[in-house]
Amino acid sequence: MRRSLTSCAMPVLMLTMVACGGKTNQALTAPEIEQYRIARIAVLPFLVEQPTPGQDRGYAAPAPPVEAGERLSEIFYRKLKNWEGIDVIPSDEVQNAMVMVAGKPLTRSAITSIGQKLGADGVLVGTVQVYKERTGSAMGLDRPQDAAEVGFATQLISVKDGVPLWTGQYHERQRPANEDLSGLLERGPRYLTVEQLADSAVNHVLRKFPIGRPPQTPTRSPQAVQ
């Protein structure tokens, strides 16, 4: 039987750093951030780790596709470039600067070097842990585990000294509406695609981003029913 968003119960999963039901949203700002002037930032393509923590815990399969890193970083870039009080370096300039570390590990030293080349004060980096597409339609799924699932961690790194100034982490597998009232009010009674869920996840994480402020008119999200 196909399950609608409002009619099924999802197995409770107990995971390290993931709340019951498979959702967590955490952000931490370093106390010393007031000592830094961060006015210009670069968003680097996120990395995809394999195997992911989600796979190791039986939480998500298959592994995130390689392109998931670019998709997550593009969402962050698209939203932050419209914020007031910060200047976000164009993504094509970031891609050109990434050539200097092609084929090499993205170490803290490499991150600050890229930031210096771009004239940035801070660099946003991240890792995709879970990026699983929905199996089914927006109106119903065969199983709760067929819902879209997203998990990532991100940091804002100071170019001056490599100090992490802010950390955000988000994991979610979309739940039925009767288990997630806030999700129902925000997204409506439908199952999202993984891109739509990722867009929503970035919105949640950025609510605690310490630099700049959101625009008065929110950027458009890919929330149309698919």
C-alpha cells in the first residue's frame, strides 16, 4: 500500500548526533568571532565522504553521489549571495581558484590559501554525509524509508588564521506529517525531492549564521510539487 504523507508511522532510529526520528539541526558560533571582521566570503564545493557515517550506522544508502557536494554548496551560495552585510565571491571565481589544490587533500592550509587568493575573509566548507532521493511521488510512498534524506556538516573558516568561526550540521529523513507538525506547516502535506529537502535544510542551518543578515525578500526555493 502506498503511504500518504499524513498517514504512516516511521520507525524510530537512535543515532549518534541524530535525534529520534532521524532529524537534527545544530549550529555553534565561536565566542571569539567578535574579534574577526568577516565581510567577504567564499563558498567552496562540499566534499562527499565515502563511506558516510549514515551508511556505517545503517541510516542511509546508497552513498551520496559525487555531484551532491556541488549541489549543496550551490544552495548555500545562492542564498548567501543575496544576504545583506556580506559579499559572496562568485562561484566561477571559486572554481578557478580550486585548480591550485586539484588532486590534493583539502587541508586547513589549502583552504586558507584559496581564501587568500580570492581575497576572502572567510571560507565556507562542508561535507555531505547523506543525499538520498525520494522513491515515489510527492503525494505518497510505499515505505517510510523511501522518503528523501539529507545530511551535511559545514564550517566557516577564518582565512587569517584557519580558526573555525561557525559550525552547522543537519540531518533529516522527511517524516509523515502526523509525526512532524512543523514540517507540515512549513512544507505542506507532500514528500519533497532530495533537492527540495536540501534547500529547506540550508534555510534551517542559516538561521543561526552569524555573518550578515537575510534579505527582506527571501530567495526563491525549489519547492514546487514534482
